[in-house]
Amino acid sequence: MRTQVGIIGAGPAGLLLSHLLHLRGISSVVLEKRSRDYVERRVRAGVLEQGTVDTLVEAGVGERLRREGLPHHGIELRYGGAGHRIAFEKLVPGRSITVYGQQEVVKDLIAARLAAGGDVRFEVEDVAVHGLEAEPYLTFGGERLDCDVIAGCDGFHGVSRPSVPEGVLSVFERDYPFAWLGILARVAPSSEELIYTRTERGFALHSMRSPTVSRFYLQVPADATVEEWPDERIWAELKARLESVPGFTLATGEIMEKGVTPMRAFVVEPMQYGRLYLAGDAAHIVPPTGAKGLNLAVADVRVLTDALAAYFENGSTALLDGYSEACLKRVWRAQHFSWWMTTLLHTFEDDDPYGRRLQLSYLDYVTSSEAAATTLAENYVGMP
Ligand code: APR
Ligand code: PHB
């Protein structure tokens, strides 16, 4: 079997890449180890930058997103007994975000790939990468797929990055000493906009998915398990952290899903070796505080699509050679922003009273200075 681009992983990166390539007349095969049902149900973040929405709409997969996505023009930062709005419409006019679950993006992309006759294979076993230096091919479940280029879109735990020879990639990473417990609840959001809350008990986030479904996160110890968090404990803790301003009551409801997400930052450089190009979580992850993971994956595959189109159309490798550098600029901006949001809003065990005062001082600055608020807003909605 032969294709132009062999893609490992049917997350947002792999699926969108396959679709964007199809629109440019380039063939691909997507190999995914999980089932279709599994990837369509995997609950992740749900904040899409303007540029991400534009890419999905232009690719013809934005119809339901436009109908069901929730446009947001601000967020609230809550701390010290008060809420402060970061007003995108004033600080970054014309730019906003859309709240739409990542698994909805995945469903829309799978439907579009299949409707266009795309080759997406689920439950594929033992994908392995070969011949990266000259003649790349993939093997899986007893089959062989020859290709011109391999795209490693298989997330942080995939096989593509580990198949690069030792010593080629530089790794930059940081683990945070806490995790996020995330829940989906069948209850109308108690706020129209996202609320990022810093309290002495730790961070909490109120987000949403629809007029009847809310999404919440709690900062928990790094080794926390869902078993330690029965529903009543979750609601009590969310109330203790979010009901920290007068007059705000958190509505509760049935919890439909629970999960613990580790907080980690990771980047490899370069995002390429021989005929292998890494995209999305395979190359970098951010702590979810800035909601950048999916947006970075989309930005990577946009750059990769243009580079591959130039290569297949006229043999030019200039854009492919510049792929890693072009992506890493955005990746590092997002790394810094995610680190900054995380540091601003979480409690750290080793923090002394001096450190806490610095944190509060910065929060006061961000919520009172237009210059500082603009820094937050322009990063949050996404750099051009
Ligand atoms: N063989 C085939 N598929 C694999 C393998 C493998 N050995 N290992 C992993 N995969 C699949 C995973 O099952 C998953 O469906 O690769 C896919 C990677 O998808 P994601 O983890 O969603 O990563 P990505 O597409 O880069 O999207 C980035 O997703 O992880 C979130 O928060 C992250 O929002 C960000 C976005
Ligand atoms: C989410 O809605 O899942 C979400 C929102 C904002 C974040 C992270 C996750 O920063």
C-alpha cells in the first residue's frame, strides 16, 4: 500500500492534517490505535482561538461549530473576594474565542474525512515507523504503508517521537506539583463567561459546553485519584472556591464524567527528523490553564499543510525545512503564557507569604492596568 503522507494518530492534529491535505489534492492514510467511539468520547479542553475557528470553517468542518459553539468576548479572574472581567472586545477589538468541546471537533473531522472518502483506520495495532532517513514506511497489524513523508500526530505517549534516534532531539520540560480534576456536569452554567479563580484552597475553573452542560476543574494534588473525589466532595470544594464573591451561587447537577489531568509542560526541538514531522501533543504539551493545546495542534498542521503542498506541487523543500522553526515560535509563546497563567492562579506548596503577595500583586496589576490586561487578552485569544 502506498500514500503520500502516512499519519499516525486520529486526534485533532492527525485528522485535520489529513483533511487539509485532501483539500490540496494530497493523499494520506490515518492510523489510530483506539476505536472511533473512544476518540469521539475523550473529553478534553474546549476553548478555540479565532484562528482555530477560521481554519476549521475554511476547511468546511465549521458548520456545527458555528451553530453550537459559544462565542465569548471576555473571561473573569476571581480572587480576594472579587471578580474582574478581562474584556476582549475592548482590549483586543474584533478578536474572541469560541467554547466548543475538543471531542466535538474530533467528531466533525471524522465525519468530514469519511464523507470525503478519506482513509482513517481505527484500532490499528503495533504501528511502527521505519526508514526515516530516506524511504519512510509504516508497519501495522501485519501490513506495510509506504509513504513520502510521515506525520507523527500520535500525542504525548505515541510511537513517532521515540523512534527518532537518541541524541537528535532536545527536550525541554517542567512538571507541576499538582493536577486538575475535571468534571462534566448536567447543569446550566452559573456564569455566562469562564471564571478562573485563585483561592487559598487552590485554583478552580468554571467553564461550560452548552446551555445545559457545565465543565469544571479543581486544582488537586499531583497524585490525586477520582476515587478520592466522590461527587459531594467535588461540589463542596467547587463551592468553597467559586462562591468567593458576594451573591454568587454555584448550581450543581449530575456529574457525567470525571478525570484527573497531570499538569506538565514539554517541548522537543526540532519538531522534525528526516522524513518525520511531529505535530501537536507529539511535539509539545502545555498545562491546560491557557487552553492552548488544541490551538497549537491546529497551528502546526496549518504550517505543515502549506509546506507539504509546496513540496508535492513543485518539489520545494524550503517550507518543510523551516517547519520546526516556524512552529516553535508560537509553541514557546504558548509555553510562556501557560506557565504564566498557571503560576498566577495556583497555590504552590513551597510558596512562602512573600511569594503569595507577589502573586496577588500581579493579579491586581493584570486587573487594573490596561497594558497588563491586554497582554493576557491577546495571548488568550491567540497571537496572529
Ligand atoms: N499508534 C496509533 N495511534 C496512536 C498511537 C500509536 N502508537 N499512540 C497514540 N495514538 C493516538 C491516540 O490514541 C490519539 O487518538 O494518537 C492520537 C493523538 O491525539 P491527541 O492526544 O488528541 O493529540 P493531538 O491530535 O496532537 O491534539 C492535541 O489534544 O491531547 C490534547 O490537550 C491536547 O488539546 C490538545 C490536543
Ligand atoms: C475547558 O472548557 O475544558 C477549558 C477551558 C479553559 C481552560 C481549560 C479548559 O483554560
